[in-house]
Amino acid sequence: MCSLPREKTGRNDRCPCGSGKKYKQCCLSNSISVFSGAGITDTPWSRQRDASDRLTVDLQRTLKRISGDLGDLVLDGWIDFNQDEDPVFLSEMPHELSIFSPYLLFEWTPEKPLRRGAKKAQGGLVVEAYLKKAANRLSALEHLILEQAITRPVSFYEIIRVHPGRGAVLRDILIGEETEVEEHSGSAMMRPGDVLYAQLWILPEVATLGRSAPIPIPPDRKVEIIKLRGQLQRKIKKQNRELSAADLRRYTDEIRAVYLDIRDSLSKPPKLQNTDGEPFLSHKIHFNTQSAQSTFDALASLAWGVTKEELLEEAEQNSDGSLRSIEFAWLKEGNKMHPAWETTVLGHVKIFGKTLLVEVNSANRARRIRKEIELRLGSQATLVGTETESQDQMLKQAGEGKIFRGAEKEIDEDDLMRDPEIRRQIEAQVQKQIEGWIRTKVPALGGRTPLQAVADPDGREMVEALLQGWERQSESLGGAGIVRPNINALRRLLNLPVKTEFLLK
């Protein structure tokens, strides 16, 4: 891993801006001037910003001048940027302008791309048209910025350290280079571990974010970027060398494709799955039966590992001693996704009088329980109907305040968790289940377990990214009933470095 050098220029050296003058007679003298009335010191960063803003305005004018129909041209660019003939309208994703506009102004060309081995033109359609008229009147700094904008790769940068209000240290995940960038307002929102899809401009006196996607990528999505790195490394394997910035420019479409996949998945609601990995779809299945007792006798063994006597402890009886109602969980032994679990709750059975209700959370479990009931009860059970509720419907009801009918139960659980002894027992149980994850096959790791993945460098980096994402998610959880896993305990089991900031909290 190397760091990009920051040049130090002596007072009597030639100015790095290319003017031919001594540094003290050129940019150094300008750097100590003060904007009139504003009280703001002129710095390399502010000069770069001013020059960049001027270039952007000029390029936007050029775009309007060369386009027969600006709307059609922008739409064509938006289609190419998204690598999709029918993308979501730009008007529905206005925040994407921060990464799409530089692509359109500096990079995009409507012609088909040249073959991999062919020499690529410098800059896209707009830049080429702009330089034909303005090349001779650009300042040295504007020339440098334009060169950076059309030659530097757009890559994925992990935020290593942040100096709020001043800047950050970024590491290119694909080629390993570390760069300290100056970024004022943007750095206030940065967090170590997050990833930026961005382009850096490395100028003689300052490195900055030339362009950046609007939303930081959370740590766990770094796994997809590491996989991309492996794919690109295999492309150049025969050349017996490491990936370079030139390679990233060559594979810019492949890199952007990964960004687009991550962007689109982050904008969608999470796809819920049950503990068998099945898509979440709530089912409420209603049967009419002959009696509560005969129904219970036929279905009691669905609660694996629990005796009839234990189930009946929670039952309600009629005055004559017969069974009135009972509720119990449909249980199976173990769990494929979580080897440490002794049982898995597949659904909930409610019997009251001649009514049987079963609630499950997937279509597959609904089919299984219907088959079990029909097999066990036969003609004694008549299906009345099934209600389903999708994830989208549940999210909509949550927004309208119509969900969480079990709120009173949750409050009771919060009260229980305030008891130190009960909390310790539950925390120990949860931690045992969490630690079972290290021996669980994880799709994001290519079907390997975390213990297997940490045996190679890329796998270790992927596992650490997943752990960072886990920590980030647990930070947002609140309430007395919340048990946060000890991720550092997992790191120790996996022989990964322990995060000291969590030890100090």
C-alpha cells in the first residue's frame, strides 16, 4: 500500500502551476492574499474550488450550445451512465446529479466505446467541444483540473480517518493507494469505515474530491467491491503486476456497474427473510375443527421438544375441566443458517373452541402446515381461508401506525430486561447464537464460513467489512430490551484485530 506524494515547493523553485515563474512570484504570493470584505484567506483549496466552479459553468454552457435538444442529450447520457435502456428518471433521483453531472460534462460521449486496446480520446463530447474554443484561454490551474477530471479514475475509497471540517484520509480499495484530501463541509458527515464512490484530484498543493456519489456506502457493502477487485486482478493476471490507476480507467464501466448495483439496492426496502432464508410473506390460516381438545391432541407434537404437559400449563380450561384455548409455537430441531440454535420457531398455533388459527411467515411454511393439519386432522378440519400480508404492506402499515399489535408484550419484555440477572442470561444466550455465525456458511462470502474466509487476505477483509456493518446497524437500535452483540468477541474467535474504540466506550 502506498501513499500519493504531496509535493513541497520551495520559494525559489519553478511554480508547479506551469507558469514558468518562481513559486514566490506566482502562486505563493497569491496564496497569502485575502478576499476583499470576506475575510477568507486565499488557499490552494479555495483556488481549486473557484477554478472548478468556473470550468463547470463553462462546460454547462458548452453542453447547451452543442445540443440540438438538451433534454434528449441528457437522457442519452443518463441511459449510458446507468447502463440501462430504461433507467429510473433522473427527476426521481436528483441527488445523483453530484456524480452524474461530472460524468456528462467530462466523460460521456455518444459514440460506441473503442476496443479495449484502442487509444481513447481525452475527455468526452462536451470537453472536446469546449477545448476547441477555450483551450488557449484556460489558466494553468484550470488546465490541471481539467486534466485530472478526464484522466483520474473514478473508484471506491474507504474512509480511514476523518478530520471534521478539514478533510480525511481515503484508501482506494481497488489499488490500495492512500491519499489525504482536503474537504471542508463534506468531511463533517464522513465516518471511518464508510466507502465513497468518487474521483480524487491530485494537484500540486492540494488533493480534493473532484466528484463523489451523494450517499456513502456502508461498510458491509465493501464485500462486493473486494469481489470486483479480485475480478479485475484476474483480468491482468498474465501480466504479472498489480492493478494500477490506468487499469481502473480501462474498466470504468465495470466499476460503475458495481456502484449502480449497490446504489439501487440501498434505495430499496430490505428484503426480509425468515430463518430458513425464505422470502417473508405473512400468512394467517383459519380452520374450523370439531373441538379444542381433539385439535390439540393431533397438533401438540408440532412443538418439537416440548411435552403436552408443559404446553397445557399455559392453557385455559372450561368450568367442566375441558380445554377452552391454548397457544403454542410450531418448533423444529436446530437451524441450518444458525447452527448454534437448538430449535427454530416455524409459526404459532392458536386453538380456541372450534377455531384453529396458524400464523407463519413464508409461503413454503404455509404449505407445510396446511399439509400437516390436513394429514393429522383429516375431515375434522375445514379450511375457512388464508390471509396474506407482504413486506410492502407491513411497511405501509408501519408508516400509518397500524402495526406492532404486540406492543404491550414488547413493553413487558423491556421491563424484564431491566432485571440485571435476566438481562445477563439473555445476553449470554444471544452471544452464544451470534458466535455460531463464524461456523455458518455465508452467501456474501461465496458460501464459505467466516472461519474459512479469514484464511486468505481478501476473505479477512470481507469478514471485517461484515463485522463493521453489524456494528453500525447495532448502533441505531434503542430500547431497554435491545441486546447488542459483542462483535469484538467474534474478532477474537476469528483472530482479527480488536477495535479499541469499542473497548473504550
